[in-house]
Amino acid sequence: MKIQHIRNACMIIHCSGHRILVDPCLSPKGSLPPYSFIRKKPRRNPTVDLPLNAESMLSQITAGMVTHCRFGHFDHLDGAGVRLLVQKKVPVYCNVLDEPFLQRRRICTVPLKMNEQSEFLTGEITMFPAAHGRGLAGWFMRPGAGYLIEPVGEKSIYISGDTVMTPTVMYVLKDLQPDIAVLNAGTATLDFGKPILMSMEEQLEFIKAAPGKVIAVHLDCLNHLSTTRDMLKHAVSKAGLSDKVMIPSDGEEMEL
């Protein structure tokens, strides 16, 4: 298995002869509005360019996957991402609640129901609920999902999606034992309420609970993020977890 990290939560998973594009946010630097205007400097998003090798990486995708996409979640599916998925005419796995939104944009959807195992290319996939914040913020940011992918003859991989720590996240990590876990880090905050992604303490809890390698993404790319790559590297080093965590740069390829 190989994973090519592009930017934010966007990556391409190579497994069983397929190239699965996850959460495509492909707009140029500074072309999208800020998420925070008060707590953080109101810089336009994304705050960094796509990596130079993005075009070649994206040219051969065979499937797509979207964790959430409505109500302003352009950092997981933006206009450029929509155009690519439509152009490539690839099947896009999604939450059944997001299917109407995606179909209106002429995306070929494969809708999934929460907590139900379904066929996935050469294996199986199960979608789990993600809590994109707590209280009012979490209600406003829903619906979100994470995915456990279990390809035949390949390592299993859990994509957390945008979520704070929940019993469901712990269940997937401890009971279902994915070989690889992708953590959406960054500790994002809006101009009101508590963080809508895991705090540093929760990120370390996630890493400790994961049975195998953890890949930390969703870093250094949006104006409402509080945790940087350097901060996370320091925290995992201090906790003695550095050997367990990969924190890829934009454009980096990882053999797993």
C-alpha cells in the first residue's frame, strides 16, 4: 500500500490496483474565504499552494471518497475537487446523507449507510459517525463520517475524518484494530465554541490507542488551525511516540 499526501486531508490511497482520492480540496492558494475572522488572522484559504507534483498524482485516480462536504466544508470538497471528480467519472464513496448534494454536482456516487459494512472495490468498507465538534458547533458542522477500509490482501486503514475524540473513534481503534490510522489533526477552531477537531491531548490519546502506524494530516494549510506540524512533532517526541507517527509534507509519498 502507498499513500500520497496532497494537502490538508486530501490524499491518494494506492491499494489493490486502485488510486482512491480522499477529500479533494484542490483550489489555488488564497482562492477561498477564511474560516476564522476573530480568533485567528483572517487569511484566505488554503494558506499554502498545492505541491508541484499534484497534477501528475491526480491524473490517474480510479475512485473517490468524501468524508463530509456540505455547509461550507470546502476544505474537503471544493469546486476544483468537484470538477476533477466529474471529469474523471470515477465512483465516489460518500455518506448517504451527502448523496443529493453530490449528485446535483454530477458526481457519480456510491452512498453508504452509517455502521454498515459494504463492498468496496476489492474489499469492504464501513462508515462510522464523526463528531466535528461538540455542542452547538458540532450540530452545525454535521454530518461527518470516518471510514474503515479493508481491502483484500492489503492493510486495513481507518480514515478518522474531521472529528473530536469519541467512543466511536476509540471503538474503531481498539476493537477493530486497523493497521493504519489517518488522524485529522490541526485542532481547528471557529470564532465561537470549543475546537472542532481533536485537541493535542486527544491527538496523543488517538496515537496511543492506535494499534499500528498513525498518519497525521490536516495541518499547516487553513487559517483556523491551531496545531502545526512542528508542534505535533514536538508533542509526540516528548510522549515517546515518534516511531509510531508519520507527519507527511504536502506532496510526500509513503510506502506502508
